[in-house]
Amino acid sequence: IAAASLVAVPASPAVATTPRYRFFQFNMCGNVCNEGETAVVQAIRNSIFDFHPHSVSLNEACRSQYRRLLDLLDGSEWEMRGRFAVTRTGVANCGGNEEFGIAVLTRNAITWVRRWSLPSPGDEARKLLCVTTRIGRRATRVCSTHITTGDHPRYQNREIRKVKRIVTPWVENGRPVVLMGDFNVVPTNNKLDRIYSPGHGGGSFGVFQEVDEGPDYCRCGESTLGSRKIDYVFLSAAHWRSLWGNATHSDYSDHDPLRGKAARQG
């Protein structure tokens, strides 16, 4: 990978079945760590060319950075489509009155998009952004979110509850779902009980598995911010198998990018 890329580090041994579909979650710290600059965008572009993800979730992105990334991918070997959700406006590091938020990129065409407001404490209008795209032969919902920090645990709980209420019926009605983002809580936090499917320990009662959980369905995974894992690629348990995950490294963010792979179930 070129020097400006988000460098992959050695992964755990892969499962015997080689997964086919690839996912990429990254809190790019676009306005604070990068002050709206586009060097991080070039690094994301290089990582996309290296990994060839079918869908990408970006958190803490300036809209100008998002637009630049789409420009770099336009007409390239791995062109992607995208949608953006604004969570803050007037962010100085994003170019004055520039917008800031989360994004979803997909390899195939986007046929549906929706943005939901989450019950935020006021410092930022937290959102859930979901699109429909084809992954393989199946129409799939791909979502990105960025949950409030641990300074507001009650809002964290309310936001994750709302995310669960929105995405779970899709899975129960047979729709494959990819839910990615910075959840700002570690895997064993009981707020994620409603996301992890039964069998993952704790009081889990959700419908998702996570790419970096390993073969034993643990609520674990490599750290993505310092010593903590708070970034996730959740996949609906009924639709995916042979999961693989790897937290890589970036010189441009305080978060590590998370790569995931999975094969289609059934």
C-alpha cells in the first residue's frame, strides 16, 4: 500500500472458507485530527483500492472531504456511490460554514436512502443513515451511525435503542442488514445487548453478529481507539457466515479503521 494509505496490520488466522463480501468502517476524525484537510481522503482512497470494500461507513467527515473522496473514486478501478448525513453545521475546521457528519459508500447503485435523527444531547445532531444497495444478488440495507460519547450514557442508551427499533424489523422480515459505525461503547457494555444476537453472552437479545468477534461468538475484537474497541461492523446473523475482521492502522485519525469480510448465508 502506498505510504499515504491506511496500513493493514497482521490479522488473526482466517477461517477456512474465504469470505466474499467486504466492509470498511472508519471514524476519520476529519475536522479535529485533519482540520478539514484532504490527506486523509487520499489515504482512504488508497485503502479502498487495496481492500475493494462493497460498502464503507465514515464518521466525523467534513462534507468537503466526502465530496473529494467521491471525486477520487469517480471513474476509477473501484468507483463507489455515496450518501451523506449532516450532524453539525458551521464547523470551522471544515472550511467555515462547512457541514460535517457521517457517510455511506457502496460499490453498487443506491436505490433507496433515509436519514433518522437520534435523541442527541445537543452538542451534535446524531443520525442513522441507511441506504439500499445490491450486495451480491440481494438487496441489502447498509447503515452508518455515530453514537454519542460516554459523557452522556442516557443518550447513548436512547440512541442505540432507536437504532435497534429501526433496523431489527428489516432483518426479521428477511432483509440482509449491514450496520456500521462508532458506537462509543465497548462490546461488553449492556447497551449493546439489544444489538448482539443470543449466544453472544451477557443479556444479548438482538439479531446481529460482529465481524471481529472470532469463532466463539465473543463480544470482543481488536481495539479501535486506544485500548478500546468502539467501532463495529455488525451483520445480520441470519444472512452472513464465515466472518472475519481486522483493525488496521491510520496515521490520520485517533481511530483505527476496521475491515470486515463475510460470505452470504444460504
